[in-house]
Amino acid sequence: MVKVRCKLVSWDEVVEWCRQLSLKIKESGWSPDTIVAIARGGYVPARLLCDFLDIHELLSVQVLHWGKAAEITAKAHVKYPLKVNLSGKKVLLVDDIADTGDSIIVAKEHLESECKPSEIKVATMQWISPVCKIKPDYYVDEVKEWIWYQYPWTRLEDTTQFITKMLDEEGKKKKEWTLEEIVEKFKEWYGIDVGKSYYELALEILVGEGKLKKRTRDREVVYEL
Ligand code: ADE
């Protein structure tokens, strides 16, 4: 029944995972001077780790996976180089999840060549071990079966993309949808419920982009493909 396995992640879970991550780092006896967040997914975990580990230096590097016109480029890449001297510094590189590992590999190579820190260690909340090309030095959960972690900072973006994908498929059979029907089908496809305001915001985006038309049928609002 579920087409994409998802886990709906709460803010409280994120805080708890980052607290656990900070304990693992402390227990290892290694202590970083600087945290580098991989944008955009690593921002919130990196900031929480700064708090739990009392680290005041926080930088970031963005790794992109998309080329022009949403074409997947062969390689993940850093668009804006980070031109800072980190010689003599121990760096903790942070992302939310290590999935393929490509972002982490690219960010790490970039830091090594551009910033020359004395050491880099990697921390993520989740590590998808069967598909990941690297193993983070610190992680909270080893995920043995691939699943989409629906983190709170991508809730609207994910909901919009998920609805698009679902209606692309389901729209072959049915052209008009009420909000309630979309929510029910979403729960069926993804096995999670992101809450009414996210469905509404996502639908407004899709209407604004011209991907759906909003109209009234028998005094009821319907979305038309
Ligand atoms: N980003 C890359 N892989 C992901 C996954 N499995 N869940 C959530 N965000 C991701």
C-alpha cells in the first residue's frame, strides 16, 4: 500500500538525536574546534551540536546535486567555494543524514583542499549503511533498509514534491480532487500525515505554479489537474 517508506521526524526527536550525537563525540575523547555544516540539511543538527558541545565556531559549505534546469549532474559539487584558512583546526563536518555519502565526500574533499584543517571527522544523525559510500565517525542510527526521513526543515518542500509525484500517477485515473481526498491518498502513498497546514501550503504552491487549478464544484473546493 505504501509506495515510499517514510519516517515523520519531530523537532523533539532531532534535539534528542543531536544530544545523543554530542554524547558519543564527548565519550570518544575527541573535541572539535570548529563545526562545518553541510547546507542545507546539516544546518539545524550543526547548530544544536554547537550548543551541546559548547562550540562557538560554525561555518557552512553547500553541496548541490542539481545542474541547470533540474538535470542531475554526474557529480555533487560545491557551488560557492569556502575560502577560509582552517590550518591547525579540528573540524566536525555535520549533515542530517548519510545516504549515498556523496555530499559528505565532496564537502570533505573541498575542506581538505581549500581550508587545510588538521583533522576532519564526520557526524550525522542517520547513516543508511547498505547504500552509503562512507561510514560517518559519529552517528545515532544505523538504518539498514532505505527510508525517507521527513525532517521538519523540509516538510513543505517534501510535501509539495510528494503531492506532485502522487498526482502525476493517480491523475491518470482521476482529474478532480478535494483536499480530503488528497490527504487520504497522501497517507496511503507515504504512510505519514504532515498536518493540514502543510497540505494547504503545498497545494497553494502548486496552484501558483499552474500545476493545479483550484475551483468550486457544488459549493466545494476542488483541485483539478
Ligand atoms: N536526503 C538524502 N537522503 C535522504 C533520506 N533518505 N531521507 C531524508 N533526506 C535525505
